[in-house]
Amino acid sequence: MWGKWIDCRVRPAAREAFAAGQRRWSAISDQPGLVGQTGGWTPGADRALLLALWADEAAYTRFMGERHDHTAALAGRHHAHTAIEVATGPVVLTMPGAAPSLPDALNRATVLRAADCRLHPGRADHFLDVQRRLWAPGMAAAGMLGGAVTRLAADRYLVTSLWTTPAAHHAYTTHHLPALLPRAAVPTDVHTLTGQLLPLEPSWLVLPARPL
């Protein structure tokens, strides 16, 4: 799979226009290779975060060439934001959970937990091994719907997990996370970590018109 992480700083007076434009991205639901797109507003800030997942890089590249610019123009996103940061890369680990597929997890989730991890040099292999052996099964046992780890740069990885409700994620952080943290030795691998618990906007969800 291929992932895309979009960070938009939106003018306060343009929040409604941005949200209306985001709903127009439903037009790409018939695009071949789309796994899903979701996002929402960060609490207390005029900032929108969006996660898009594609079957592979070729499907993403085809979409960018065929439809992205036209859809973006219809959405009017460039009129609403003051800054935008876009990062893309391969999904190097999918994390199964309570949902049978990532599109189903996207459909059922109301919150997204995103951890933007900048690693110490040379720690990527160990970081991914910990994600695979510890975090993925630990979050699945706690009720995670599903998730993915996307490599956005050589030493930058985005860990995204989908949850049914904020309460479900809170139960994980209260009852499961304390036992996992000492075994993960996060500071050994991670130089800086920026975390967000993002309430998802249902009307921004875009799922494939036909199952992959």
C-alpha cells in the first residue's frame, strides 16, 4: 500500500469552506486503487489532518496524474488554507485488528491516533520490529480496528491506528499501554514523536465505490 499524510493550516474564517470542499473529495470514490481517505480537525486548532491510503504507488501516481488537480480545484482547498504539508510513502506494516479490512476500519472508526515518529539514525529496523512484535498485537488485543505504519522519509515513520470511540482508545492507554511502554524502549529508537488523537469527520470519509 501507499500512504499520504496531509497537514493543512486553515484560516479561521475559512473553516466552513474547507469542510465543504473536503466533502467534495467523495468524487474520487470510483478511482481504481483507492483504499480510503479520512480526516478531521485537531482539537482546539484551525488545523486539519488527512490520511489517504492507496493500493500501491502506481495507483496513487495514476490518481495524481488523472484527477487530483481537478478535484482539488473543485474542493477549493487552496483558497482555505494558509499552509499545507504533504508527505507520502510506502506502507511498510499493516496492523490487523477487530475490523476485517482497512476500508471497514476506516468506515467504523470515529477517532484516529497518529504518531509521527522521527527516529535516531540506524534505528529503523528495530523500530519496525517493535511495531510488529509489540505494538500491533498489543493494540489489537485492546480493541484497535486496524492500522498502518507508513515510511514518510528515511528516518520518519507515521503510525496510524483506528478506534471505534475515544473511550476505546482511552481504555487502551489506561489498561494496556503502561505494560507495553517499558518493553518498547521508545527513546532508544525515537528522537521526537508528535502525537494526535484526531476526532474524525464522518462527511470527510471517502471509501472505494467497489471493494478492492
